[in-house]
Amino acid sequence: MKRDIVERTYSLALRIIKFVKTLPKETSVFVLGRQLVASGTSIAANVEEAQGAFSKDDFIYKMQTAFKEALETNLWLRLIFDAKLSDASELKSLLQESTEIKKILASIVKNSKK
């Protein structure tokens, strides 16, 4: 399971990078895309860092940070969807995957605190 979340968050980050390249080239969309790439790649970075945590508290902190970045990523994806800036099926797939990852990270944090 531990490697699964590492791989899933890495894959999500890569998919987000590729997806943002398909968005319209407008200033407002650029800002949303930049924010999406920042938060989406940060999920993977924090999950990866958690694998080398110095302590249980450090692990929990990194995973909580990843969870917060997942919340933000989900926000940007929803804004892009609701503003109808893309009708790509990949957007719906990214929304679904980011929601699942958000739930997994919440569960990891909760179970790690026991």
C-alpha cells in the first residue's frame, strides 16, 4: 500500500503536467494551470519525502501537507471544470483520481496518528 500511494501521486502529477499543456493559452487560464501544477506536483513531492521521514511525527506532517495540497489540487480542477475551460475526458479522470488520493491521504494520516 505504501508504494501504491507513492506511484499514484507521481502518476497524478505527471498527468496534471501533461493536461495543463492542453489548456487554452489565456492569462486567467495560465494562472489556474500554474497553481494546478504547483499543488499537483507538491502532493507527490510530500508523499515521496514522507518515505524518508525522520520520525512518525515527521511522516504525519508530510502526509498532512500532501493531503492539504490534494485539497488545493481538487479545487483548481473543479474551477477548470466549472468554468468550462476544458471538456477533455482527462479532466474528469483527474478529478476522480485526485478525490480518491485525497481520501487515501486522509486515511493514512488518521491511521498514522493511532
